[in-house]
Amino acid sequence: MAEPHTAQRSPYAVELAPGDYWWCACGRSRRQPFCDRSHQGSEFAPVKFVMTEAQKVWLCGCKRSGAKPFCDGSHKKLGSEHML
């Protein structure tokens, strides 16, 4: 299985309105943390999530969270091979 690109070594803090969102799982989107379809042709697929109310959330930037799309602190365990 391929490793995702580390978009950044910290979460993205974003204020979101109610609605559907697509989180970038491959790490290659130019619209981080959201999908711009850069994953096409790869084994990665974006993760859809729904916000039912407006709120601030922390979306994973390292692309290795066990709680995708939300940050679970996995970026704190990344080694130097994931440095940007």
C-alpha cells in the first residue's frame, strides 16, 4: 500500500458551515485539506464527511490519522522521513 504525501505536519484548523465536504487523503491536493481530485489514478480516495452545524474542526494534515478526516495527533509520531 502506498503512503500518502504529508501535506503538513500539523492539523488544519478550519471553520466549516453545515454541508458535505471531501477531505484529501492522498496529500497532493492544492486545496488542502480538501480534495481537488489530485488522487485520480492512485489508490487513494477522498473521505466524505458531513457537518450538521457550523463549527471549528481540526482536519488531519499528515494524512495518517486513525480518525480520518479529523486529527488524532498522529503527526506527533512522524519520523524525519516525513519532514517537509
